[in-house]
Amino acid sequence: MSQILSDFPCFGSKVDSSVKLFFKNFELPALARICGFCKIKRFPCVEILFFMIECIFTGKNLSEIDANGSLPCNRSTYYRFLANPNFNWRRLLLMFALKIRIIFMNLSDSPDKTDVLIVDDTLYERRRSKKVELLSRKHDHNKNYSVLGFEMLTIGWSDGRSFLPLIFSLLSSQLVKHRLCEANTSFDRRTIAGKLRSEAVSGKPTVLLSLLATLKSAGVKTS
């Protein structure tokens, strides 16, 4: 594995071909367009998305790849892509997960197979962070002390053997005194980014009901 990572040339490799085949089989380019992903400075978003997924398999970040001169475009293009307030990443994850769910459901023909939703609110720690938007103090009930970070409220589907995350929300604290940094107010509240920032400081039960309503509207039905 280490040999594969060290020899990975970013584009034109076996990993590149595998990622493109993966995108084609699950129609990710079409899903990305539905979720508002569009061109950035004449560079197709799908190609940027290809590259970002490939980077996961390299074990390297953008700075390290840029130092080798392997980036197909300017590094700032990728940062603008990740920071775009109109890209609906949550919807993209949900639509993709629903395609994976169909495959999981077809793997078992047992009449009594499990088909349930699971809710998880695991802490997402950011110990070294100081200026992350809506960073707050959260009490870790397992360790019985407070940590810096967020609560990752996730709803996933399970067949009793596998767990597939469908939708999530990154929650800060409702109390201003527990938040170290406030949200960026430069975003239009009507954008996806603005709505998620408002949601992050809402109560967990409210957000949970909202996520369940989203799943219901997407046609998710379980036993």
C-alpha cells in the first residue's frame, strides 16, 4: 500500500481510472449537477471532485501535491470549490447513499432482514482549533470532561450488518457563552451555507426532526 501511495501520479493512474469508473457507475456527475455544482473559473466541478477523491487515496494534502507540481489547476481553485456556499454537499451525500442502499438491500433475500434507521451524535473534537466557525465547548459524557469541537448528528441506515450514513448535521452550542467563535456573517442566509450555520445553533431535537423530514421527502422508508 505504501508503494502505491508513493508512486501515485495523481492523474492517468490506476487509481484515477478506478475513481472515474466509480463516478460513472453511480452517476455522480449527474448527481453533482442536480446538487448545484457548477463550473469555477472555466474549470469543471466534476474534474475537481474527481481530484479531491483521488487525494484521499494518496495520503497527501493539496500543499504537498502542489509542491510536486501535480495540481492540474491553481490551488486557490480547490479552496474556492470547497468554500462555495451554494454547493449542496448534504444532498449529494444523501442521493449517493440511497444508490448504495439499494445495492445493500439486494444483497440479502432473507424475508426477516433488518431495515432500520440509526441516530448517532458522536463528538467531533477539534482540540487544536481556535478560530473555526461556531467552535464550541462540548461535554464528553464518556470521558466526563469538556472538549472543543462539535456534535456530529448522523442518521444512518442499517441492515443489521452494515451501517450507511445518509444525512448529518454538524452542531455547535445553543449557548453563546459556550461558543468560542461566531459564524461568518458575510454569507447570505438564503444560501446552503447560511442555512447550515443557522441550523448548527438550533436544538438537537429540532434538527433531528428536520433531518427525518428530509429523509421522508427523499423517499426513505424503513420497517
